[in-house]
Amino acid sequence: MMRPAGSHSRYPCCMSQPIHSSPNINIVQAQDYRDGYANSVQVRASVWDFMLVFGAARQDSPNEVVLRNFQGIYLSPQQAKALWNLLGQNLAQYEQAFGPISLEPTQAFPAAGPGNGPIH
């Protein structure tokens, strides 16, 4: 489509160039921040989000495993995919350094509690 001489586009010439530089990111922990150990993660999905439910599995008898859920985190689909990518990269690096991770349990679930997590 031809424009008459002297007419202007409604889009500036530099519209394709970034206008803003990336902001500095300052990570601050909230007062109620806490670390926790989870050996159980359940994933629930909906059209709008993903929910990760973290818990601790404990087996006190051969016939029963108890999952005690302690935290649920909602993620947007975009954040869930970003987490998936980051976990994949970190797992590949971990396996390269320490060997393959087996998904088959080799023993009963340990009793959940402080100090019973993995040692790295």
C-alpha cells in the first residue's frame, strides 16, 4: 500500500528496538520464608495453573505409606514450563557429576524429619 508523500506511519521507526533496559533483580526473603524437605510432590493441573503439593512420605509399617502434605504452590503455565526447563538442566548436570538417578525405590521411605534429608 502506497502512502501519499509527506504522510507519516503511525508506528515510529524504532518501535522494533527495545525501549527499556532489563531491570536489576533484587531477591529478598520474606519474614515467613522457610526451607523444608519434601520426598513427595503431587502435581495438579487446570486450564489456568499448576499446583505443586509438597509433602513428606513416611512408612512406619510394610502395609502403609503416609503422605503428610505441608505446602501447596500455584504456578502459571509459563512458570511451570520455566521450572521444568530449569529442573531438566540441573538434573542433567547432577547426573553428569554423580551418575544416573534411579526412579525405583531401593528401600522403604525414611521417617520424615530434620536431618533425614539427602546429603549433597
